[in-house]
Amino acid sequence: MMKATLIPSVVLTTALAAATPGTLAGDGKPGDYDDICTCVDPHNGVRKIPVLIRDFKASHPDFEAGVFGRDEGIVKKDLGADGRPVYAGETFTTHGKEAFDQWYRNVPNVNTSIPKTLEMTEVTPGFYRYTNSSFFPIDGEGFGNQGFSHNYHFTLETHLKFFYVEGGRFKFDGDDDLWIFINGKLAVDIGGVHGRTEKTVYLDDIADELGIEPNNTYSFDLFFAERHSVHSSFRFETTFELQCL
């Protein structure tokens, strides 16, 4: 099995700028890839997924705050008009709308954006995985490790599309916060500062809630946050062929 890696991407900024999160590009058919962002290598089955990571200072109120636990309900059920999660109201691990709105938006002197690429390998035909039990993709970058053994204070987002076929699933295993929106609707909510948490979603079970039907292409928006030392892991699996916008 090929080892999953994370490598810098020199085309990500252009690709994200050209794509509107939460919407589809092209004709919406499977295999319709953007020329700027090629998601699949036909020679080895590796799917290169563009992600945007934002590094934060440990002094940010929502990071390294010393509060722990699952904290569902941080974000609203519908993705915002700008393709970002909408803050639902103060919770025990967050500290208001102004602070949360900085997680997935560029704010000078508060965060710094770093484009990367996740490589998902095709483990078996039609089954893709990215796994990293020591997920520290920006060690020494951005604001640096700030006296910690790793850079523990960052968010990650990616905006893709996929062709929905019956029987498909997504699985996540990691920490901390993780939200997945399908067709602009919240499908996975694992908010909070917590240890490794596993969640598997079978889209057939929630298709009506998401407003999706088989044999159609829909948007896929993933938001992740690592907010506290001393561990970080990220494992994502799917039977769907994620495609760039």
C-alpha cells in the first residue's frame, strides 16, 4: 500500500480563488476535473486534494484555552453564502462570533494561510483513504511551533464535489473539530476539543435531510481544526470519488 503524504501545492491558491465553495463547476459529470487542479493521477490512483490551512497563535481565545470535550452545535445546519460555516452561538469551547469567524477567513496578524495538498490513496478499487496518526502538516511554518513540540494551532478546509451513488459512505477518525457539509447541509458534526473520535456516515440514511438523490453531483465542503496540544490525528476514508471544483 502506498503511504499517504501531504505535500506543498503551488497551484492551490489559484484553484481556490477560481472555485466558489458549496457550488459545482463544469458540467457536473463524474470525471469533470478543473484544469488548474487535477485531483487524480491515472498512473497510481492517488487523488491529490487541495486544502487551505490557516495557522493561529496559541493566544487566540479559541485555541489552547484549557477546555475539553465534544461540543456539537457550534455551527448552523446550513453553509453560509460565502461557503463557510455559520456560527450558531457561544459554546463552552468557543468564545463568540468574532473569534470563530476568524477560523476560516484570512485575518492579518491573527492567522496566516498555507496551501497544501492531501494525497488520498486508492486502498482497494473504489475505496480511498488519507491517514496520519501524527498530523502536523505545518510544523515550523506560519507563526512557528510557539514553544511546543509541534504546531498545534491551525484550521483546514477543502471544497470539492462528488458523484453520489447509492451505498456510499464517508468515515472520519481524528481530533479536534470536524464539520462536513454535503450540498450545503451539515452531514457531520464532531465539534469540540477532544481526543480521537470516529464517525461514519452512510449518505443513503440522510439523503432526504441533505436534499440529495443518487446519480447526481453535489458539493462537498470539509472544515477541520486542531486547537490544543498534545496530539493531532487525521484519518479520512470514502467510497466516493472526490473531485476538484
